Amino acid sequence: MVNRINEKEEMGLQNRIEELEKQLETERSVNASLSEHLKTKTELIANQLRDRDNLKETKVSELEEEKNNIMAKKEEAKAEYDLIMQKIEEDNMDRKRREDEEKKEQDNQDAKIADKMAMEDAARYIQRRWEWFQTEGKALAKKGKKKGRGKKGKKKK
């Protein structure tokens, strides 16, 4: 009876061992499956990370190139702006110089016109005086000679 009890216990333990081995086998199978899944997922994530890093580097290099192009265009635009400003300044100076020359020339012409007008006024004055002398002045001069020949006015007392 003791043997039977021992055999029964042994059978129970044997069943328990088989049951645990089945569980262990299931655990190993699940563990292997999870390990394989984790490995593929890790590789997939690593590939995605590498692709993103490559894409990032590509975008960064494109943006850097675009930035350099923009900076070069900015420098060109600044040089062009400076050149235009220099030309504007030269044009303003040239215009001012021409205006000064034109003003000087206009002043000279105004002075010539004023001199000519003064000469014409003087000529008209002389003409009028000559005409007056021709018409009235000679007659007055003759009268004055007849009146007081030799006398020059009253004597002072």
C-alpha cells in the first residue's frame, strides 16, 4: 500500500513534471516568438530611424544650400544696391553741377540783357535829349546868347 501511495505520488509528480514541461515548452515557444517579433520590430525601427536620419541630413543639406544661395543673392543685391546708390549720388552731383552751370549762364545772360537794356535806355535818353536840343535847345541857346552877351548874371553886392 505504501508502494501504491508512493506510485500514486510519483505518478502525480510525474504528471506535474509533464505539465510543467508543457508549460515550459509553451513559455519557451512564446518567448522565442516574442524575441523574434521584438528583433524584427527593433530592426524595423532601426531602419526607419536610419531612413529618417538620412532624410534629415538630406533636408538639412538642402536647406543649408538654399541658405547659402539666399546669402549669395543677398550679397549680390547689396552690391547692386550700393552701385545704384552710388550712381544716384553721382547723378545728383552731376545734376547739381549742371544746375549751377545753368544758373551761372542764366545770370550771365540776365546781366547781358540788363546791360543791353541799360545801353538802350541810355541811347533813348541821349536820342530824346538830342531831339530836344535839335528842336528846342538850339532856339533857347540862341535866345540866351542874344540877351546877355558877355554877362553872366547879376553881380553880388
